[in-house]
Amino acid sequence: MTALAVEALTAGYDRSTVLSGIDLSVPTGGALGLLGRNGVGKSTLVMTLMGLVSPTSGRVLLDGRDVAGLRPDLIARAGVAIVPQGRRIWASLSVAETLALATRGHGRRWTVDTVLDLLPRLRERLGQQAGQLSGGEQQMLAIARALLTDPALLLLDEPSDGLAPAIVDQISQLLTTLRGEGVTLLLVEQDLHLAFAVCDRIAVMEKGRIVHEVTTAEFRADRATAHRLLGVA
């Protein structure tokens, strides 16, 4: 089954077009790593999928239902959650208050207790203001906040940004665990090691388009293409 199918999606800001006919899909329980140089439209795609940027054309299908152009709250209720670049946690709220605000109610798979079991460091910080957490702890809180909406599809925009390698390894382990729990992932990332560890397919964007998509194993084996598209060895 396909959790996410994007068809000919076009979007931008004011009179500027950023996304020019995006096509991609992620199977249920799969993980797609979205790579590309800065400024090619990766974050715009994530925000458009979440309803934070309005598309001008195209479709966004969640389990076959077109949600393109819906309000963000309706897209969230349809099963999509976002972990935004820069985390964007509420600095003045405690960890406990942040988790309480994100909780969607009873009968959900992800509860505060299950999230804290997955992220025990946050349990130790429940009474602490989110703005006083380390960068890694804030990233864990941003992921916990998203999980508490009980998503079927999790959009992550640069979760490794600004974090030490040891913390990135923890993020990698966490995302791998979430895949094992059946959560579908779309991961925008500059850290190739993280993308390769978590994702089974890799797509590359250039100038608002998907220009290359293969399995992770194929991408890692084709160093010439990786260097041409990303400028890395």
C-alpha cells in the first residue's frame, strides 16, 4: 500500500514558483530520504505537504485521499505530523506542558507514557522548560510532540541540524524504531549517514523537481551520480 503519493505538485510563494511538478511516493511503513543542495525546495515541499504552503496545482494523496490545499489541522487529523527544521518548540513551556498540549486524546497508539518509554531522557526533564534543554533534547521533544498526534506519516525536516554526531546516532536509532512500529517517514536531510541508515529509498531534488530516485543501496553504490547531484564524494 502507498501511504503518500504526490502527483504533479506545484507550489511557491507570492508569484514565485518553487515546486515544479513534484512526483514521489512512499509505501506504508517505508522511509524516503529527500536530498538536495540548499534552496532547491525541500523544505517548501514538506510545508506544502503539511498544508503550511498552498499548492497551485497537483495532488497529495494520503492512503488514496487527496488532501492538497487542506488546512494544516485537517491534514494533521488525516494522519500527518511534522518535525520542523529548527525544532520550533515552545521555549517557555515545560516538557510536561508541551506533551500535554500535543496529546490528541484517549484511544491513541502513542500516549505520553509510550513516548516517554521511547525517550526516557525526556522523563527526567518533565518539569524543565523546553528552552533550557540541550539541542538534542529539544529535537527529541519535537519528535515526541509529533508522535502524540498519532501520525501514520511523519515529515522530518533536517532533524540532525546542529546536533553532535552521537546525538545524530540516537536520532537514527529512534527513527529506525519508529519504522519498526509502522510509521511512514519522509526525511529531508543533509547528513547522508543518517539518511542511509534510516531510509530504504533516496530521492534527490534540483530546482523544484525530483531528478533522481533509487534504492539507498543503489545510490550509495553510484558515487559519480551522488557527486554530480550533491557535490559529495
